Amino acid sequence: MKGLLILLTILLLVPLLLLGTILLAPSIVLPPLANLWLVESGIQVKSLEGVHLGWRETSASGVQFDAQGMLVDVGDVGLSYRLRQLLTGKLNGITIDTVSVTPRTTEAATGPGDRVLEELLAPLSGLPLTSLSVGELRYKGNPELTAELSVTTAPLQLSGRLTSAENASQALAFSLQETAPRQFTGNLTATTAEEELLSADLEATVQNDDLNVVLETNLNLDVLQAVPDLASFLEGVAVDSGPLRLDSRLRLQSLSSEPSLAELDLTLDNALSSARVAWQQAESSLSALLTLPLQITGSSGTNLQNLSLLLNRMAGQVTFNSGTASLQSDLTAEQLELSCPELPVCNLTLTADLAIAEWQAGPVSGNAARLTGPYTLAIDGAVTRLSSPSISLNLPEIRIDDQVAAAEIQLRNLLVDLPGQTLSSDFATTRLDPGIEGLTLNNPGLEGRLTAGSTALSADLTLNLNNRLQATLQIEQALADGSPGNGSAKLTLQNYVFTDSFNLASLVSYAGLDLDLVAGSLDGDATINWQPGDDGNWRLSGPLHVALNEVSGIVADSFFVGLDTELRAGITDGPGLASDGLLDATLATVDVGLPLNRIDWRYGFDTRAGLYNLRDLHTDLLGGSLQIADFQYDINASQNRLQVALVNLDLATIVALANYPNLQVSGAISGYIPLLIAPGGITVEQGLVSALNPGGSIRYTANSTAIGNAGLELINQALSNYQFDNLDSEVSYDENGELEMAVHLKGRNPEFEDGRRINLNVTISDNIPTLLESLQAGRVITERLEQRLNSQ
């Protein structure tokens, strides 16, 4: 504004200098006289050239001024007048072909800096001319501008057109008219490539050195991409809003000395009450539908220092898609406050609530998520950072195939460096549900730190169960053009010692699996490596190690003691696990109603192929042993066959299980049991068990119920001291658990019928599950386990 007033003062000096040439030698006399008059204004006439005098017109080819740090060259000046007008001190009009203004920033400006705006505008309405026209006014500063200017008086009117020397396709047309002292109305029109970007009607009031402005602006954002300075910045951006209306009220203070924005009130609206902004780049797109109107208030200090803008509330809908990632949500932001101590250093603070209806990230998806928290966007020139002290993320549904997990996460110390494309944040879960049907984790927690850049993402995590068991997880993920590439995860399970108080049930449980671990220790580690394959599938690899040391526990109505093994396997595609060859395992005791002691075996597996191997199993059983030489279970086969060898089982121990006090048996048996494992259950056909040499004996003491039954008395007499040298049994077992043994005995009783040979055929049948239940029923399993552990 000050520059415009100075320029108008200079333009008015031109006709006065020309009039002086009527009486005096213009080039010699008038410049010194004019400088005496202008000394207090800070304007000096440097030269006056090419003066031509006439009765109705006077012209000069050039005039040069030095005005408050600006060098002003005026070319081809002409003024028209009548003698009667000259006698009253007025001119008819002034025409100027060109004006060139060159700022001289190295020189200190002088002039009316202490005069208020009202004082500077006061003389304009009384200008001694009817009109002033400037064909081309060129400002050679930064930026370089070109303008056309027309001024008329009574009332005062200014109009013109301003363009940029760098881009002549951009123009600002303006018109301003004084309607009352110090009150103005007018309009502005901005165009680019001859398309209208905005048009505004304005009202302005000057009071002392303050300026109050009211603007009613119509915006057409569809033509923004035609602006060269914005084309690259807005590449891929589309605005669908229709005509926008921006109502503005602002109050500027101390314009002639230290201008400041004392008050600002903006309202943005349109007929649709909404505006959509969309961004598209390659396979990624972002769309935001904003609810209108938006109302912004603000103020600033001198020269826009300490600028402050406030938007109380903003709401809308956000949609994002990028390859296999997508998001649909409602966005509510409150208390958006922009503060700029000194441009371009600014901070934008807000509290945002993102209600996510649907989201997807690769194979993971979910509904009804929510992200809430305060944010600060710090801008310092080209450096932009987004930060937040605490953000709440609620994920009630995390879907992976048929599994649905849930989590509530607290993000802390979030920092996003936009130019550097880096992200970092601490986080901790306040709720974690793995979503595996039947699986319950006791007080699970996951915490750690995430960092990400343009080429990699990493995470250091700690999983905690019931504040006791801890596992650490380190994740490294390479990124190529924003897409995931090779990555790895290292899981380390810290050594955990099971006790009665710190048992497995205090950490985790699984419906349908009645298992608890109460002694021993567990530790392990695993590394998973992945990389994308040419077929679009992921390739997995890496080692897995789990060590069980003297682990004891309860399974349903059975217990085991002293399990030792080191599981070593490799992770395979599929995903799957394959053991590193055959692995060793030992177990002190398994008690399923009858005890199995000193168990050792070797095992291997390939879960992707569905193969499980058991080899060289040996266990003490009933005074003898049970052995399995080699067995491979194929989960994809319709049936699997297993040979179980019984070696030197003690008959006395077997009979003792049945608790028959009247029966005493001696001897040992061996044999094999062929098991057929099928989806319907386990069956046995033609199992064979025989007595070992030299046989054995049966001593049975009959009770009184046999008296009177001749056949039964005869059998009881034979079995009172039956010495057998041959015992063969055929064994069968069906899917319902029914065991049947056809026993063939050959022997004699030396005390019966002179010891003649007696052959006996006996069929024994029983339901094995029921038998085991009866054997288990007479004991308290926890006491038995405790006794066994104490005897270790």
C-alpha cells in the first residue's frame, strides 16, 4: 500500500514538472525546484528529458525519480489541459506509456513512514486531475510484476490488471471505488490460462492506520492444475467441489509502519455442503470427502510473525487404496490450530478421531477399528514432521482367513519425518486376543518399538503372559518402492520354570485339551525368513529350536514325569515344519492308569508333507517292555499300520491290575499287536501273544459259589495248581474299544487226576477305555504326580 501511494505521488509530480517548462528552461530549472518541494517526502527528481510544450498538451520523453529506495523511470508522458483549468490548478488528464520501478534494497528508505494510512490517502480524493492512465507499469523486484493502471477522481476510482513476468497467463484484475471518505468497494478477479480461478467482491474501511476488509469470494479449484507453480505439487490431485464460496473478514493494523493481522474470520462453503479431494499415484489412491462449511479464525503479529489460525472442527470421510491395502473411515478433527512464530516455521496441532469401517493390509483385514489421539504437524521450510505423545488404536476385528483376533494398542512418542520418509513409535497393547478358537491367553501383553523408512521396517517386541513368561520378537522387513520384500523375524522364548504356582494353566489354556505343566523348564528360539516368489507366493525358511527339560504335567486323567527333548526343525513353505532328521526324547513315567516307565524314542516330522516318524521306542511295561521299531504316520493316507511288540510281560503284574485276591499267576508272555489306524478309530486283527518257556502256573482258590455245580467244580480243581507249558492268545480290538482275547492253554495239575494233560480254551473280553477309567478312578492324580515328583 505504501508503495502504491509513493507511485501515485510520483505520477502527480510529472504534470507539475511539465507545467514548469512553460515559463522556465525545464531540463535545468525544474528538477532542483521540484527536489526542494519533495525533500520531506523522500522523492528526488534525477532527470527530465525530451520536453515538448503546447497550448493544450505537454509531453516528455522521460523522467527519472529516486523514491525511498526505488528507482522509477517514467517514459513518454503526456498531459492534456485547458488554459482555464490551468488557472484553477487542475489538469484534464495524464497518460503514461511506461513506468519501470527498480527496488534498491541496499539503500535505506526515507519518507513518510511515521504517517498513518488515513493521512496518506487523504490527498488522493483531491487530486488536481480528472484521470490518470498508465499503459505498462513494470516492477523489477522479486517477483517481477507487470500492471496496467487507471485512476479517476471525483469519486476516486482505481482499476487495472496485474500479471507475473514469469508467467503472463496468470493475471489479477482489480477495481476499487471510494464510496465515502475512507470507505471503498471493489472487486478482484484472478485468472490462469484465461480461466477464472476466483472472483471477489470487497468492502474496505480505513480508520487511522487500520484497514478493515470484507471479501465475498467465489473459487473454482478445478483450474488449480493449470497454475504452473502448483502443477507439479498437485500432480495426481483432483478436486470435486463445484463452485466454492469463501467469506472473509480481516482487520489489518499499522499498515504504514509495522503491518499486522489483528483479526481474521474465514468461512468456506458451497451449495453441496461438501467437497471431495482425491489423489492418485500408480496403484495408490486417497480420497477425502470433507463436510462444509469450514470456519477459520486467526490473527498475526508484525509482518505475519506469530501467525495463529484456528479451525474448531472438521469432519469427513476418507478412503485409501494401495495394491492389497485399503481403508474406509469417517474422520473427525477438532481444535485444529496453526501457529507460525515466523514463516515458514509453523506448527499445526489437532485432535483426530478416525472411525474405520473397513480396512485391509494384504491377507489381514478387519472392521470397526478406531484411531484417536492428538497430533502435531511441525513445518520448518522443507522439513515436515508429524508427532503425537499418545494414540489409541482399537482393533476389535483382525481377520486372517477364518481366524478373528482383536487388540487395543496404545502408540506413544509417534514421530513421522515426511521428507525423510521415516516413522518411529513405541507401543503397548492394553488388550490382546489371538482369536484362535478355544485358546485363552492369561493377561497377554505385547509392547515394543516400531521404526520404518523408505527402504525398511523394523520392530522390537516383547510378549508377556500373566507378567511371567516373556518372549522377544525382532522383525526386519525390506521395502522396495513401498512394497514388502525380503524380511525376517527372530523369536526368543526366555527360560521359564514350571511350578505348582507358575504352571502352564496360569499362562494359557485350550478348550478340549486338558493339559497342565507343573514342573521342569522350557526355552526356545526361532528365526523366520521370507521372500516373495515369482509366482506371487511367499517363500519361508529358518530354524526352530525348543528345549524341554524335565517337564512334568497332567493330561486329562493321566500324568507324565521328566520329559526331555530338544526339538530342532526348519520352517518350510506352506507354511510347515520339518525336523532336522530324527530327534531324541526320554520320559521318566507316563501313568494312564497303569504306569509306563523309562520311555525313550526317536521322532521326526514334516508337517507340510503330513509325515510323522516314530522309531526305536522302548518303555518298561508290566514287568517287561513295549517296543516299536519303526512307524511312519501319513496324515493323508486312508489308514496307517503300526506293529507293537510286547516283550517279557509279567503275568503276575498283569493279574494284579484286576485285583483278584483268589488268583495267583506266574510266567511271562511276549507277542506283537498289529494296530490299524483309520479315521474311524484304532483296530487290532490277529494279534498274537504267547507264553515264554518254561511256561507258568495258575493257582485259583474257588469260593463257595461253585458248590453244587459239577462242571465248575471240575475247572476249579484243575486250576487250583495248573502248570502250563504253552499259552497262545489271539487278540482283536474294535473301534469301540472292545478287546477280545482267545486264550489257548496246555498243561496239567499234578494234584488232579494223576497229573494228566489238560487243554483249556478261555475267551477274555473287556472294554479298554472303561478298564483304564476304573484303574484311574481309585487314585487322586495330583497326589500320584506329587509322589512321583518327590521320588525323583
